[in-house]
Amino acid sequence: MSLAPSQTAGGNPLPDWLGASVLDTVNMTYACPASWDAMQGSESVRFCAKCQQHVYDLSQMTRAQAEALVVEKEGRLCLRFYRRADGRIVTRDCQPKSPSRKRYWLLAPLMAFIALVVFMILRTFGTETGGHRGVLREVEPFRTVMEWIDPTPPPPFVLGW
């Protein structure tokens, strides 16, 4: 692993205002073929018998712990890590990108609007127009839905002697 000051994993310079951390400058110079599962140790640190070095899993550490480790070892260490699409290294305290709640807040009004439009269409085509019931009211499944939403009134009572 090497550290490229003020560069991201893609080699692009980081702007000074971004406040790049040591982890943002980590570049791997060699991809080791050794299997993590074959190594002995804990979830955060294992010993590689092939290269006789400790391998540190940054995803099991907090960002502060990972940064301190890289600084302490002066960038001369073996690492196991995952890099997000935006170039940041995933650490234990790194929140994965999940569907935001904003989508649900946008979806609720959209669904309400669609329901309103459907109701208005059914109401328009399903009510009496010129003495006749709407054509859609006679077609299934609209008949069942319209009877549920707007039941057909019962016939008038006949009074007399």
C-alpha cells in the first residue's frame, strides 16, 4: 500500500476545502492473492503466512482507528478494505447508502394524487349522465369498484291505494 498525498484512489487531486483524510489517499500497489478466510486471527487483524505480515481489515475499525493505524505504520502495511463508488473507504462507522426516506415522502403524495385521479375518472364515467349510468359502470371490474365507492341507489318506493 502507498500513500499519495492529496490524491484520491482514482488519482484525482482532492480539493483543499474537502479536508481529505489519510484514508482518502490510500492506494494499493499490490493486490495480494492470499485468501482472508485462510488466515489466522480475528475479524479485524489476521496473520498472512505467505507474506509473514499482519493484514488489517479497515471495515472492522472506526474511521479514527483506521486513520491512526495508517499513520502509525507510515503506510507500510497490508490492508483489506472496501471502497465505495465515491472513492471513500468503508469503515465500521461508515453508513452504507440506503434508500433515503425522502423517496417515501415523495411517493406518498404521488400515490395520493394517482388515487384521486382514478377516483375522479371513475366518478365521472360511473355516474348518471343524461339519465343513463356511465358505460364503465357496467364493465367488470369497474362495476364492482363503483358499487363499493358509489352504490346504486335503491328504486323509489311506490305509494298508493
